[in-house]
Amino acid sequence: MIIAGAGPIGLALALALARHEVPSIVLDEGTGLAPESSRSTVLRADTVGFLQRIGYGRVTADGRGWTAWRTLRRGRELHSVELRHDGVLHLAQHRLLRGLRDAVSATGLVEVLPESTLLELEQEPGQESVNVRTQRTWLHGGYLVGCDGTRSTVRKRLALRFPGRAAADHYAVATIRADLPFPGEALLHRDQPRHAGAPTAREVVARPLPDGVWRLDWRLPPRAPGFSPDQLIEQLRATLAGWNGGQVPPYELISNADYVVQQRLATRFQVGRAFLAGDAAHVLGSLGMQNLDEGLRDVDNLAWKLGLVWHGHAPERLLTTYQQERRGAVIARLRAVDQAMPLLQPSTPLLEARRSLLSGSLRRNAELLSDGSLGTGRLGGAPAYPAAGRGQTGLTPALSPTSPGVLVPDLPVITADGTQDRLRARLGRAFLVVLVAPGTGVWATEHWLGAGLMPQLSETTEALPVPAELLVTESYPGAPAHTVLLIRPDGHLVAAVPGSRPEELTVLADRARNAAAELPVPRGAGAGGGTKQRERLPAGQP
């Protein structure tokens, strides 16, 4: 496997493939160093769990969880959410890169080639390889994945368009060290009280990082010039004074930057044996959404499919579902932004008045305003994939935990040898067959491992046409006792079936690995399990 790009997405893909025992070569345009910068990212619980299981075990120690999120307007609170310590994680990108590189160095299945830029790629129809040329040599691999950012050379060599908006949002950023009066909390402050001499920025977001560091993002008009150095200091001091009763607390300015958020989507994510992932495939970041989060979901989706095909457990047509699922999910996200943007971020007083007439006060929409930052709702929640449930790509909040395609919740489980673990910690290697069996946490393992449905279910799991592991859990939301769940390696539910039905589980697993909607699914295979639909993907610009 050849991976172009040694950023977070390329390194994460290499680690995810290694978990599937697939070797890879990573082309790194740089020297492997990760200097400090103002760049940081917000990760959700599912993507944090993904990083942990592929080898970046210290990710939570490198970042900072939030205790709460608050939305304010003119100093008055409109909306607040109390958060678990592991609900949202904010970490600096240089720490993320260093953690991923350390994990890569610990596996023998990844080779990183420093100062290697992809210059050309060749793939012939019917051939089982793709060839790429760097400034040093030609490389030959089974597949190529372009993780080389918004200016992706792989995307250009594949002649794929990248339409969208060149300036959807504009931010001025400062990273500071200071003691703010809301430790551990993140907040969005709209229409902060103005101070004489300060430039106009209608919105600021404050997010804590480890070691007393904060990242502040001021939203500017999309095509307006950024702050000058003097204006940045004035705005920073005015913002800090607004949160501290008019007094500017001591602070240290660590770094600052100015960036424009684009909204773009590649017309295709796959051409033959070449794929796109992360910023090379899509760019989205308005309303607090995190493109890195979506890029890691690309990786989780693609890695297990490449792993099954690589080891001969699935035909190559399984790989076509990567574009279907991931591009469909990003399209749904971009459409949600298009619908929410006029309500949440009016750019002029006239639009502000219109928004008030159409939707009432900002208070009514404050929860929607937080979705992108917290990874909830239509702007941030985990997607539900159509290839698992044969329906339209949707977003989890509209579906139940037993709907095919949804991301399963994290639950305590017990393995077939009696080991206690978490459900998501078992992901990333094989399909999971999970029996809902109340009482397993109370009784000794030897009393139930050989009783009830377990012997037949164990035989069924071993006989499935894909690698699979049998687990047991006390309960699962919306699933009665003796329900059996079939879960993909990326944590998305294939189906929930009542009891041990070997033929149904076999057909469901066969369909999941063949990506064939026409395979008949017996009755009882969960909501939507027997639907014969082919998704029609939107084409062109989102």
C-alpha cells in the first residue's frame, strides 16, 4: 500500500492498515519534524477511540477535555452543555503528529520515506498494481491513497475536480497562556461588549488546551482583510477585558494566524486503485465542524475494506462503498451547513433582522450553533452509512441505536475467554458478533460460556465468511435480551437479529463483504435489513 502524505490522515491510515496486518509505504514531503504552531483540532469520542486502538495510546494525555460548552450573546448565557471528561478532546496538531509518528515507529509494517514527493502515478486497467514516481525512484503498490492535503498531487494526477466555496468563513487566531475565569470550559461569545479602539469581530470562540493554554478564534467577514499585529493585540485585550470585568489579565501571546475556511468536495474519492482521504477529498470547517475528524472517519472506513480485500476475504467491489459512504456523508454535512448558515451567521444587520423574523432569537438556534463544535446533531454527529443498512446516508441522531448503519455506542463487553473490555476497543480487526445477555456480568464466566445460545453462536461466528469475534454484553440500547448484533470493523451496525440465526448472520456478513444490495436478507434482520435499494449519489458540486 502506498500512502501519499505524512500528515495526521496519512499516518493514521498507515497505523489502521497495520492493525489489519497490511504493510504500507508513506511518502513524506518533509523531514518528519512537527514544529509547534497555532493549529489545533477538536476530536470526538469515536475518533479519539479510533486513535487509541491504532496505537496512539497517549492521545487523551496530550489533549484537554472540556467540562462544559457555553454559548453567550452580549455577555448573557443562551445555552450550556455539561460534558463528560472524554466527550470532546482538544489537542495541538504538533502533539497529534508526534504521537502518531511515535506509534508508527513502534510497528514494523510501516515505512516512512522522508523528503519524498509524488510526481507521477500510473495505473493500467486490469492491472493489480499502481505505480508512482518520486524524485528518488519508482514505487509499485497494490493501492494508492492520496492523503496529501487540499493541494493534493494525487487528486490532480487523477484529473478530479475540487469544486466548492473558496471563502466560506474567515478567522483570526491567537494561542495564549492565561488564567481565564472559566477554567476547563469552552465557549462561543457572540456580540461581545465592544471597547474603545478595538476592531470589530462579532464572534469569538475560546477553547482550552493543556498547560493553561487557550486558542481564541475571532470570526471575520469571509473576504475581509485579517488583523494587523496592532489590531490583533487590541482585539485580544478587548476580548480578555470583556471576560474579566473590564480588566485585562496577565497573558502570554504564544502564536497567531489568519486562515480562511473553504468548503470543497472532490467529484470522486476513487479512480481505479487510487483513493483520496482527508483534505485531499473534502474540506469543511464552518460552524465549528472539524475536517480532521471527518478525515479520520475516512481512514476508519477505508482501512478495514482494504484489509479484507488485501487478505482475500472480500472482492474488490467492496472498495467502491468507500466513496458511496464517505462522500455521501460529507455531502449530507455540507447540505446541513448550507441550511444552517443563514440562520446562525448572518453577515449584515439586514440579514440579522431577517433571521430574527424567520427563526426568532439566537436563543432558539443556540443548540444548533454548538453541534459542530461538540460533534452532535446534523453538523457534528457520526454518520450512518447506507451500505450497512441499504438506505440513504443519514446522521445518527435521527436513527435508533439498532438501525442498520449507525455507529454503535461504547459498552462493556466480555470476550469468549472471559476477558472484560470495551466494545469500541475490540474494533478495527474483525467483524464483531455481540450477544445481548443480561446477567453475564453477575454470573461467573464458566456458567454461561457453554450455555444457552453461546455454543451455537460460537460455531456460527467461526463459520462466517469474514473474520469475526464473538462478544457478550449485559445490555444494548433498544435491543431486548438474546438479540445478536453484527458490527463492522469500523463500528457501524450491519444488523440486529433476534436470537441465534446462523443463516441470517451468514447472509448479512456475506452482503457486507460483497457490497451487493441484491443479496436477499432473511426476515428479522433488523430495521431496514431486507430493503433492496441502490443509493443514487449526488454528483458534482455539493
